[in-house]
Amino acid sequence: MVHSERARTAARSLTVEPIGADEHLAFVRAQPSVSFLQTPAWGRVKTEWRSESLGWFDGRRLVGAGLVLHRPVPRLDRFTLAYLPEGPVIDWTGEIDAWLDPLAACLKARGAFAIRLGPPVRTHTWSAAQVKAGIADPGTRRLTDIPDPWTDPVGARVTDHLQAAGWLPQSPEDGFGVGHPQFRYELPLAGRTEDDLLGTMNQLWRRNIKKAAKEGVEVRVGEVTAGGAGAAGFTFGDDLKAFHDLYVHTAERDRFTPRPLRYFETMFAALTAEDPDRISLYLARHRGDLVAAAVLVRVGTHAWYSYGASSTEKREVRGSNACQWAMIRDSLAAGCDLYDLRGITPTLDADDPHMGLIQFKVGTGGRAVRHVGEWDLPLRPLIYRAFDAYMKRRGR
């Protein structure tokens, strides 16, 4: 979210217009934390979309920014869905109309039939202890059934305002969909030490970290260097291919559709070119065998566990725990305030196949959070309805 001193702009007339990638990146670097999905580089990762950077101006001063991904309508290429994942980066505590009205006017003039955005604002937070109690209680089926979460008044106000202004909620009930997850798990790092973090992990996590070390699991950061023949002139060596092979294996085992190797080559090249510390690949090996691997992304004081993979064999050496602990420690050493383990589903049903995911993440300590979620604003309702029907027919 934008620095609080920008709140005074809410009462003024803001304008929205395209900005260059350099100006956008400078704005991102001036913020304590911005989602990596709202960096200029992310537009170069999403090659199937057309991207542009927009800026909010108070007079001549840039006070907000957003990466917009444009998705064309089939057979109507001049109209697009304008998507701002986990954005835009504006002052969500201010008068929202002052920010979103000029955005809508700008994007409609540029051919958008609808806007989809995901405000980086949370609505509820549950502690690890609350989540564990909910898992242990057979009468509690969902996170939202757990009593007395911490409730963010900003998130409640943003939700109420979007509903009143005609925005349509898009986040699926189970938490996972085409967009980015509404429910996530995160580990606060600010003001803490490694011993503090280990102390808040459950006994199984601490035991698994120790076991990985005792078994001789070694975690190292893979190398990506400029000047090679790979995507955008980067060299990946064997590390990225080894990760991808393990990732495909994980996808087959866990029944999800993997992204191609080219996607990760583009992702590493684009994010590394923007900032050499933006993205890292962690590889855990046991006696030469790759047993786990993960991708870490960092913007400012926020670090994200983005992708992970693990072998079915040698699971007993706990390579995934070793990988996670290495990324947490490095994020702490880099001055990050938050380690984000990304999406979870809100289910606490023991029979749900997603339960293993939340149990793995809650073992770190930390907290479960619910965000405002993704919302659509139809700008050309007839086209929006046709697009929505088309996406439903093809399963989105």
C-alpha cells in the first residue's frame, strides 16, 4: 500500500495516464512493499497478455501506480479485460472513488470492456493457534467458521465500497481459481531472530529441519547469469532444467497442470533483469539427488515462496523443510518483514485433499489471512456478459 502521507490526495482531483517502465519501477522502489505482480517486469513475464503501466497523478506528482494486463475478447480484439493482479498500488485507506473513478475512465477510453483488480488489502487474520484449534475441531469445516478473527476495518470498508459501486466479486468459494488466491498463509519476520522463528514452529517442523541437516541435505541457490543464449540473453545452466523436471514430476503426482520450462526461463530473465535480487532458485540435494526445489521472489521487505517441487523418493530426508528454512533465513537476513507462503484454501475438512497444504504451512507458525479478493467492474456490460459466458463455457 502507498505511504500514508499520500492520504491527503484523496480529497483532490487525481488523473490517471500511462507511465514508462522506469518511472513505474522508481515508484515501486520507493514503497516498503509491492506485490511482484505489480512490477513492470511482470508484464514481460505474461507474454500472452499486453501490458502497460499506469500512474495516478496529483498535479505533476506521481502518487500511485499499477501494472495493467490486457486480455483481448475473442473475435473482438479491440476490446480487452484490463487486469491489475494484487493491485493497483494506491492508498486504499483514502476515498476509493478518487482513485478508481479516473482509472475506469482511462481504461474505458483505451478499449477496456471491464476492469479486474485485486486490492492488496486484508479483511481477516487467524493465528496459527486458532487454525490448529479449528483443524482439531470436527465441527469447524472452514477458516471462516473459526470465531474471533482479527478484522481489518480498511478491508471491510473496501469490500463494502466495491459492492456499493457495482463491482462484482470473482474469488471462488474454495479459495483457488483462475485468479490469485484470496486466502494465504504468511510468516511475520519483523523484529524476530532465527531462534524466535524456530520457537514458533510446531514440533514436527523443528524435527524435520533437524533431520534434514542430520541426513546431510544440502541447500544451495541456483545460478542465473546475464550474457548467455537463454531467454532475454540469460544463462540458466542445468539448475532451472533440474527444477522444472522435478516440478513436472510433482505435478503428475499431485495432479495439477505444470507450466512449461520456457515460462520459468522468461520469469527468471525478466525479474532478474529488473533487479538481480528479485528472484532466486533454491535446490535441496541429498547425496547428489535433487529432493526438493523452490522459487523465492522478493520486492522490498516482502518475500514470497512462489513455486515448489519435491521428489516422491527420499521424502524421509525432509528436503522441502530444508528448502523452506533456507529461504526463511535468507529472507530474514535480507531485512524482509514478511515471508509469504502464498495460497491456501479455506477448508478445514479432514477429507478435503487441500488439507495437507494448510497443515504444512501452519506448522511454520505464522498466520492465515483473507484478502478482499478479486473484483470486476463492467465498463461495457454487453461485451462483459458475452465474455463471462465464453469463459464459463471453457471453464475459465
